[in-house]
Amino acid sequence: MGAKPVEMPADRLGELLREAQSLAGIGAWELNAKTGQVLWTEEVYTIYGLSSEKFNPNLDNALQYYHPDDRSRVEGAVMKAVNFGSPYTLMCRLIRPDGKTRFVKTTGRADTHDGEVIRIFGIIQDITELKETEKLLIESGGITTSLVEAMQEGVTILNADSIQISVNPAFCQMTGYSPEELIGLSPPFPYWPEEFYDEIFLMFDMEPEPGKTLQVTFKRKNGERFEVMLMPAKLYDKDGNLQAYFATVRDIDEEVHTKRQLDQTVYQLKKLTNSVPGAIFQIVRSNEGEIRITYISEGIVAMLPVASAEYLMDSSIKALEIMLGEEQTETLRSMLEESARLMQPFSTLVHLNTGSEAALIQVDAQPEQQSPDWVTWFGYAQDVTRLREQNRMLENLVKVTGDQNNRLLHFAQIVSHNVRSHASNIMGLLDILRESTSIQERELMLDMLGETGNKLDETIRNLNEVLTINRNVNPPKTKVNLAEGIVKVLDFIREELDSHLVRLKVDVPEDLEVHVVPSYLDSILLNLLSNCIKYRSHYRRLEIVVSAEQSCGEVILKVSDNGLGLDMQRYGDQLFGMYRTFHGNPDARGLGLFLIRNQVEAMGGSIQAESVQGEGSVFTVRFV
């Protein structure tokens, strides 16, 4: 197996691209159509003869360096691009600060969004050497060998009959052919790939535009294809007769390969960033203090109500106001400013209104000082709404489990106490029964044993009922119409209500639904209403009020009466305990409120009591 090729890092690819631009005399520039800000690559400064450290370009001072005869033409083309998005390519002259004139070719292309021009991208190429070469050839009336050999780029010259009459050393080195192998040949030439014959022949029939370059595929002597930049020209004598075909040829294969690698790397990086569940972004603060989003991956679409990441690309941070609101946007801006001042990362949570529901977004960013005034943040944003909900559910599960363990511990203590008490009574009665010789006494002991056995059976049934509730941590719930549930229970105890002349008021919306275990709801309502009757005052007519409302995602049920009431200072902490009774009622088992609390809490709700002795009680149940 062969050695695995070493992949070139992206930063090295960028460095090669910059070197290629320098060698080609090509610079790139950008004009922000909104702010007028102009950005140049280093090669543009070189073409202008200016220092990037001392000169801060803008549209006005950049135009001042064009030749007075060319300036209005350049300015007009730029304005048409800004206002109408019209592309342009111009050949014109620059006058450097040292007074020297340079011929340049400048091209501009508009970048639009929703029909509005956002930026103008362009390149500028120094073609002075080519123009001067062309001038020498025309003025000399012929082509000299010394001139051809002086060209640093490849040169190929054909006479009017399309016969190859000259190639320079650079062209020979580029193609691998010697002059002897090429001079005297007519088309098609051996450095033309067969698959591109028609395309190259067509160029001979065209009148080339001065300074226009063409990208063409050539073939080396070893058969290898490579990309070249061809600048063709037709030379005429003073009478207008065709004298020669002249072309400069530059090998750009490495540049093309580098660009392809760079494009592939960019593509892979974008593909990688777009595959991340959240959104990767880049934010830049310019030397004017403007904060802009310069890159954001497609993961933003899943979090924000936007059609694509391009919606936010190269937009001001103010564009986030529609989703964050003014206050949160300003808070985010302040955090960015503080992060830039301290050069420290920041992390924050922002609330988004996506239209259908609120979302919680975690934003983390790391600043990087690009220059004294330029700061770039590389960051990551992710929707943590579901994670927060899962954490909330986990916390609730931990709480429910803790409550369950406490209830089970309490239940174990009750079982131990109550069963042991009955067992002791039985053992004691059996001991007396063994020692007794009186038939009457033995019959009495047997009756007492039967009564104790019945009490033990009742206790076991009660404990089993409690255990059934506690064993079911998350019982299945369903939606129940609360008003209908109340009517069903009231019908069940209607005879008791009527016999005690109870004044009953029910204030519950007919369409109010509660998410409950139906059997638990029946038990809760039955116990609460039965307790109202059981612990009524004998000095006034019993009044019961049942009301309910929905608030903040909860259904709040209240059952109040004007019965005996209770001293909450004395008994409040024992009210929901098992086998706790407080009024000496012979029918009281001390189990009803204990069961209610367990059933309510098993469904994730809560119950509270308010009571004044001699005035009555209010029980409030919250269903979630």
C-alpha cells in the first residue's frame, strides 16, 4: 500500500492562495453597499503603491488614484453596481503616489439579498507589463527574440498564417517541449488537448478584447493536463494588415488545484458545521464599533423562524431583535462588548419566541483579537429547551422518589406499630385464655379475640390500600370533566346531604378538565365531602362550597364548610397523618385525609388545609 497523502491545513491553503495572487498581480476587494466600508487584500495595496499600515481605503480616496480621464468611467460603473447590481469589467490607468502610471483591469460583481445590493466583490489586476509588451511589438513592426525571452510568463507567437514562429523559455518549461519541437508547426499544436480543439480554434476566429484573459486547458509533453491563463492578442501593421497572433500564457494549475482544495475544505467545513445539532457562528466587531454576524451554519434554521442561514449572514446584530426583543438584544450586545474589553469568553441563555412556543437558547462564544480595533467571536448556539425540560423532569423524579421513600418509611413505621399492637393484644388474650378455668371468662376472652382479629383485618386492609397507592409512582392519568366528576360523587351521597339539610354551592366551570386518575379523583371528592358532613356543627345548618378554577397550568379545587373546624396550631402537622382523629367521632378511622394526600401527591399535585376551630375548614387541592 502506498503512503497516505498529507492533507494541507486550511490556513496553509489560504497562504498559498495569497502567494498566488501576489505572483499573478491580482488583488481582491470588497465594498459594503450599506456602510461604504472598503476592504483590500495586500496585493491591492501593492498595485496602488500604498502601505496597508498607513492607508485606510474608502470609495472616495480609492477613486482619486485613477487617471483623470478614467476616473468618471470607474465611478459610474461602481455606482451602477451599487444601485442596480450591474457587473462590470474595465481597463483603466492608475497613477501611483510616486507618479508612475499602471495599467489595471478591474472587475466588480454585486451580491444581493431580496433584490437589494449588500456588497460589491471585485478583483484588480496589474496588466502594465502586458500593455507595454504589446506596445513594443506594435512600435517595432516586428517581434524580437530578446523581447520574447524577457517575458517571465510563457509567450507563444504565430504568424498571420497561424504558423508557430516563436516560443520563449518559460513556455517551453511549462509545456515540456523544446523550441525545435514546436516552431514551424501549424494548428492543432501538440500542447492542445484533443478534447479542447474546437474551443481553442474558436479563439483564433474571435477578435480578442484588449486585456481579456481566458482560462484554457493545455497538455504537457508527458500527457498531463494543466490549467493556463491565456491573454491573446492580434497584432496589425500600420496598414491594418494582420501581422501576428500573440499570447501570454501563465500556468495556473497549482492555483486552480489550490483553489479546488480550498473550496473542498470550505465545503467540508460547511458540511461539518451544518451537521452539528446547534448553530456555529462568527460575529465581527469592526473598527467603527459595528457588530455583524459574518457566518452562521444552517443549524440556525431549526432554532429560529428563518428560511435559511443566509437570512442572518452579514447582517447587523440588530436583526436578532425580531426574535430576541430589544432588551435581550441590547443585553447580548453589552456582553459582547464586555467580552471584547476583557478578551474573555462569555456564555448566556436567551429566550426566543419562535411563534409556536418559547425556546431557550444557550449561547457560548470565544473572542479573538484580529487587530487593535477588530474583534471576532467564534461561537456555538444550541436549543436547550428540551434539555432543561428533561432536567426538570429528572429533578421532579428525584423529588417524587424521595417523597415515595419517605412515605414508605412512614408506612413501615405504621405497619410495625399497628400490627405489633394488635399482635400484643392477641398474645395477651391467649395467655389469659390458657390460664382461665372459668367458662364465662373464657367466652369473654374469645369474644375479645374475635374483636381484636376484626380490628387487625381492618388494619391490614387499610394498610394494603395505602400500599397500593404508594406503590404506583406514576399512575396513568386521563382528562376528566371536573364538574361531571363532582356531580357523580354528590349523587352518591345525595341521601346524606338531604337528610342533614345541607346548603350546597358548586361553582365549577362546565368545561373545566383535570388530568387525573379517575378513581383517585372519586376517592378525594368522596372523602372531602363526607368529612364535611361527618364533622358538621350541631349548632348551625351545614354549608358546603365546592369551587374550582384554572391558573398557571394548574386546576385548583377548593372544598370549604362551616363545620367544627380545628386548632391548626395544635394539630396542623398531624392533620394528614394515618389514624389521626381529633373530634372523638366514633365513626372516625383517621384514614381519609391520609389517603387523600397520598392520592393527590401520587398524581404530582398537592393539598393544603386552612381551619379555624368552631368556624370551619377549607381544603385546597392543586392538580397539575
